[in-house]
Amino acid sequence: MIFYFSGTGNTRWAAQKVAAATADRLVNIAEEMLAAETAQASDPQFTYTLAQDERIGFFFPVHGWRPPRLVLDFLDRLHLTNADSHYAYVVCTAGDNVGEAVSILEKRLQTMGIKIDSAISLIMPESYVGLPFMDVDTPAKEQCKKMEADNKLTRFIADIIECRSGVRDITIGHWPRINSRLIGSVFVKKLVTDRPFHVVADRCLHCGKCASVCPVANIHFEKGGEPSWLHNGKCLSCFACYHHCPTHAIEYGGRTKKKGQYYF
């Protein structure tokens, strides 16, 4: 069983590639959370029964050198039958390094009785553009990252199929503790917000694409109108809305002016 969350598609690609090779079940974390919200469950619990010898994979993009809040919230409500006897692994994606993101996830899983046997990180095309000095990669760099990630994931798929333990190829960077604990804390508290998002009216096609791709349903849209963000604290600043807009009508304050767009 593969549990995954993806904003702009990098992690979804990785999860689908592994699922196609292993025939393991795919579970979209965002869809599961939205379904529970639609059902108006006050304290949703997500329970899954594992088949004999079924592997458990956790796939997520790194947000501020940490797992996304949505992923951790899901894990708090996740219940797996006999999980301690199954092979478990992690694949995370990032535009650069991942800090202690994998370790943070591992510690959360340990409290659930799940031990991670192997883990890798994949360096994928950059999609976070919420800071003045950050932009998408050049087309050449984008293609290079995709090629290298594909090769690395192909090798790891062989490890997954054979249930090899001890495989650990993670780009943690030079200052993982500072990035994940200090800077990451500031990132989560100050930069994970929908407040700066707005629409440039004369560019908007009123197509609703932004609302349809938001993984947490944080954008209100009515046919013929302009989208508006709900400011309900659920935004993950994944920038899926920004990157999928066909006319670049969505901006994030003044920080995304003249920047590029990317989604897998």
C-alpha cells in the first residue's frame, strides 16, 4: 500500500511509478482527508487492512525541510492492521535538500509501531516560489533533475520489490537541524498561508482550474466568477493553484511577479 500526497505532481509521479512496478495500492492522502471532511466526521480515523506481505510506502514532498502538515495530520489518524510485520519505506521529493524531513516522519511512524526499513529522497524540479530569491528551474535543469530522479527511483524500485533493508540515500544538506527545526519552524508559522494569493483580474479566464487542483479545497469558485481563497488555515502553500493557472493570473503578493510556472 502506498500513501502519498502531492501538490504540483512530482510526488504523484514517483508514487505512480512505484505502484505500476509493484502493483501496490495507491492511497491519495489529500483525497482521503477531503472525503472525511465531506462526510463531516468530527474526528476521522483512517483504518486499512494490509494483505499478507504487503509493503507500506510513504511518499511526500518536503515543505520547509519538513513533511507537509497534511501528511502528519493524516498519520495521527492512521491505523494499519499488523503494520509491524510489513516492509516499510519512504520516498520524499524536494527541489534541493530535505533536512531532517525523513527523520521527522520516521519518529512519527515509530509511535505507531511502524519501522522504516529504507528511504530515499528525489531531487525534482523546483516548484516553491514563495520567497523573493526562489524561482522554478530552467528547462534544461528541469529535464536533468527528472532524468536523474527517474534513474534513482528505478534502482530503488528493485530494492522495494526485494524488500531490502538499510537502503538510505537522502540529501539532507549541510545544516539539517537548523533548516528543519529553526528555519522550518518559521516557515510553517509564517509562510504557510493563503493570505498573499490574489488574482490579476484582466488575466483570469474564470476557468476554475485553480480550485480544481487545490488539494485541500481551499479555493472558492463559482462559474463565471473569480476564485477566492478561504483563509481557513488549511492552505499548504504548495502553489498548485499558481502553477496550474493557464494565464499566470494568480500571484503571491509581489513575490511571484515575472516568475515561472511548473507542474509535473
